[in-house]
Amino acid sequence: MAHSIKIDTLLEARWIIPVEPAGAVLHDYAIAIDQGVIQSILPNAEARLQFAPKERIVLSNHALIPGLVNLHTHAAMSLMRGLADDLPLMEWLNNHIWPTESLHMNADFVLDGTGLACAEMLKGGTTCFNDMYFFPEASAQAALSIGMRAAIGMIIIDFPTVYASDADDYLAKGLAMRDEYRHHPLLSFCFAPHAPYTVDDKTFTNILTYAEQLDLSIHIHLHETDIEIRNSLKTSGLRPIERLHKLGLLSPNLIAVHMIHLTSEEIGLIGNQGCSVAHCPSSNLKLASGFAPIPALLRQGINVGLGSDSAASNNRLDMFEEMRLAALLAKAQSSNAEELPAHQALQMATLNGARALGLGDRTGSLVVGKMADITAVDFSRLELLPCYDPISHLVYSADRQHVSHVWIDGKMLLNERQFTTLDEQELLHRVAFWQDRIKMKKNG
């Protein structure tokens, strides 16, 4: 049979783990890609007969998985990695992070910090991230310069920063940024009110009006600490979730981050309203915020994705680590070794995050018709041998150092761990500039 169908790329691998259907492992299969879209997934032998690719890549010791989706981060804060460790959340924010931001934050800081974060995430197999930070247009520029998929948050808080003067100014600047970039296929957008303790009811009402008109998600820190809840009860007489519910914000468009301190009634409410949760296990542990009740959330049928939070509070943007921690913590919390099995952890790091962002029809699983956002994991290293179950290995044995190749929209951005669209030396130079500047001010 002669070659009949011309395509851009044919990827052949030892395993393909599509995530849909759950737990599926395809042995000696190939992915046919054309114009950035997955055209077919079929056995290697059939693929060689059916397709005439411009480029054929054989990865005989690799697993191909959907690109990982980081459902919550503050990418530019990578420039503050390790700046103030081993501190509780509010002391960390009030005495270290916010003062540093007031001294140094500008569009260049965000551009370079997000560039650093994108490079780290890309090398770790992450192809899409959901960001919340100031100067979001700079975050968008950084992601596009590398070719990453990003959900850019339009941040809103009620106090002034160098980025905006008040809540209306944040909203206006965020919406102008969205208007400028809204047609770019790699970018999507959401409203990003920081937290209930930094946003008042009037601002939440305005955000909800815009979110409903534009059909955009709302991405917010929620029930992260006991202090947050106690202060909310003092000021409003309501727990934060109850307050947001009364304002009408609980809906399938809400992405609630952290969600650690919850009553059973609140878990039921979140489930009934169809909200998604961004679980950040490393950050929760490092800031001693507590243990999110993930087993209870999953039993309620709530869509739970995984996030790294910022490199200033983690200190890694490593979705392999988040998968492993999420699975292990769920088992310990439930005293059930069968809780949150490996295939479910992988789904949380891929498809669940994509669904929360409204991108489930474009990315998050390897399915015909979706964009070719693909990560290749090299299983040839001795620490991954022997391999009886590649999905189990991805969650419990592999780490980001085993990522060898990454494609986004069918374009190879990482080739044998080397960037194809990024000048790594220039990035290192810019990071060194910011390190020296921040260190000098801090010591001065």
C-alpha cells in the first residue's frame, strides 16, 4: 500500500497514554499531526503505511502523554524563588513578597520572570499554565515568545500597586489586555480577583457581571488559611465561600485555589455549583496552610486540577512533583492505599486542568481533533527500570528530568531537553540582573 496522506509529523512511541479513556495505555502506537492538530492515533505499522510525514520521529523507549496543565501559578514570582522561606503565609506576604514587589515590579520584571517560569515549566513537560499576576500583558508576551499555551489572569485587588490605582483601573487594564490578545490561539483569559480578603463586594459584583457577559472563568485564592476564615467572620459574619455564594460567584466558571479549610457543607455546595478546584499540595505544605480534603472533593465529583503556585512559595514549578504529592497525601488522609490512583493523578495534571480553564476541547488529552500538546518522557534511564505499568511510573518514579521532548500546537519546543525557541543564555543573563538588583536592595 503506497503512502497516501501527507502530514507534518508522525510520532512513534513505545507507549501512548491518552488520558481519555482513563487508564488506557497504547503499546507501539503513533500520533499523526498536521497543522498542529492530532489527525490519528494508530499502531506504528499502520501509521507508516497510511501517512507520508515531513518529519518522522521514533521514540522507542518513551511514553507520550498530554502536555501537563499547571492550573495555578504566579509565573513572574520565579524571580523571588527562595527569597523568604520557612515563613507563614501572611508574614511571607506582608513582610517580604509585597515589599519586594513594590520596589522592583514593572513590566520588564514580569516579562523576564515569566520567561524564566515558562522555561522551567516547558522543561518539566508543562504546556499550559493558568497565571495570576500584575502586568498580565507582559506575561502574555513571555508565553507567546516561547510558544506556550497560557490562560492569562486579569488580576484585581482593592489596593493600589505600581500596576493599577484601584479596582476599576485593574479591570480596565485587564480588559484592554484581553482585547489586544483575545484572538491569539495560544491564549485564553480569566478574571483573577486575588482573594476574598483583598477584594470587596462591589468589585466582586462588577467582576461577575463582566465574567457572565464574556463567558470567562474567575480564578481566586479561597479558604487557604484559618486566619482568612476567622477574619472574614469578624468583618462580614460570613465564611468566604458563603460570602461568594451570596454574591453569585459560585458556578462552573469558578476556579477555587487551595480550598484547604472546608466543612462538609461547603464541599457539597462547591460540588452542587459545579466549581473547579486547583490543588497545590507543595505550596500548601511549605506554607503550613494545611491539607486540602481532596478525597472528599473527589467523592463529591468535583473537578480537581493541580497547580504549583509560585516558585516563591513552592519553590519548583514541577507538575511531576505535584502529581506524586497529590496521590500520596490523598492516601495518607483517607488511610486508603487505593485512594487517588496514578491514572487519576495524571488526569488531574492534564485533562482536569484543561476542563477548568474551558480548554478541554483543545488540550488535556491525546484525542483526534485536539491540538497536539504532547510531552515525551524517556523511560530508558536505570531509575525507571523495570517498568510494568507506565502510568504508575509517571506518577511515582519519573520526574521532570525525564522529559525529553515537548510539542505545543504540533510545534516542537523542546528537543532532547534543548529549547528550540528560547535563547537560554540571554534568559540566564536577565535573571542574573534581577537577582543582583533584588539582593542589593534587600541587603541595603
